[in-house]
Amino acid sequence: MKSIRFRLTAFLLLGTLALTFISTAVLYFYLRYAFVRQLDRSLETQGSMLAAAVQMNLDGKISFETGS
């Protein structure tokens, strides 16, 4: 027969490990979502800036505005 002390220690250890695993997984997926969203916004901004600087002539040639 196992002692109450052993069972309590094992239960608390398993509970702590489960909570650690769950909180780490939640943090990972939240940070992944936040970083992907930030990357998407950055790429969208850069794409908009590039699209604003590009013009296509009537003959099909593409020209870039350099701003200088």
C-alpha cells in the first residue's frame, strides 16, 4: 500500500507538469499567431509601398519612382 504522502506528491507533480504543458502550449500558439499577424502586416505595408512606386506605361514597360 502506498502512503498518502507518495500519492499526494505524485498527484501534485502530475498536476504541475500538466499545467506547465498546457500554459506553454497556449503561450506558443498565441505568440505564433501574434508574430504571423505582425509579419503579414509588415509584408502588406511593404507591398503597398512598392505598388505605389510602380507605374506601367501604355507600351507595357514598368517604371519605378525613386523619389529623388
